[in-house]
Amino acid sequence: MKHSNFPIMLAILFTLAILSIAPLSTPAWCADSPAIARVLAAPPAADLGMSTKCAYCGMKLYVKKDTPSAEYAGKRYYFCDNSERDSFVANPEKYLHQAAKK
């Protein structure tokens, strides 16, 4: 009786063991925690037309129905575009500290 499948079985068992030890984590932007920024579907009606600054670059903007936004630590932030919003969501403290220095 040959054991030609032994290396394959060993590799499968090793992979399963590693996966059971290191659980898959969700990205920070997917988590729903007050300490982590989350993307908002749309600005609330009360904010439409409001003048504010982009939380990423500091440029003045007016909130429209399609203005990218995120919430962090109970506060809403608005952005010039989706890429700036996504960068902020990935690391909000970085951009909040930069804005405080300006």
C-alpha cells in the first residue's frame, strides 16, 4: 500500500491548523465601533447646503446629496471625493491630527 497522497494530506492538515489558530479579521473600515470611522450612505437632509471643510484636505465645500461622508467618534465628516473619504476611514486619527496642525 503506497502513501502517495501523504504530502497532500499533510499540507491540507497544516493549512487547516493555521487557519484555526489565526482567525480571519475584518478590515477596520468594516467594523461598527465608535472608535472606528464608518462610511455614511448619504448626508442627512439637515446638512444639505451646509458649508464645511473637507476632513482630508481642508478644502471648503458645500454638502450635496452625493457628497462623500463618514462618521467618527459621533461626528460627521465630509470629503471632496470617495478616495479621500476612504483614506480617512482607514486611519481617521492621522487626518484629524493633520487638520489640527493647519
